Amino acid sequence: MYPGSHAFSADGVDWEFSGAAYSNQVAYADGRIQAMKRRERPHMVFDPVDKTKLLAMTNGVLPAEGAGRYGDRSFTLVQPLAQS
């Protein structure tokens, strides 16, 4: 499942889908992998000195499992991006 996709348009009318940007699977530093029911509102975090260098992405997420009694255990996820 790919909740984050990318599309672009030269004129704002005709759109070209260019593929998946991120999935609903989140890998934590301790090796755990967690599926998210929802992963939305992506924001990119840039280096404050080198403003062209991406450091991380944040999302509002809702876990697929253990989402609380009313399905309301959402949180902000900060995911470091791999450096090339």
C-alpha cells in the first residue's frame, strides 16, 4: 500500500502520476516495523544551514493496530531520510 504518491502538471489541468513516494510501513531505529492505517500531511525538514539538504519527513499517522479505543491514537512521526 502506498499512501504517498507523486504527480505533476505543467498546466494544472493534465496530471502525470510519477509513482509512489512512501508506503504505510514505518521502520524504527530499533528494527521494529509498524503498519499505519493513515499517513498524511507530509512535510519536509531541511538543514537550517544548507537549505537544499533534506534531513527528514514528518507525517501525521494513525497506527493500523493499537489505535486506541476510539481509533484516535494519532501522532506526529519524524522519519530521518537516508543521506546519499
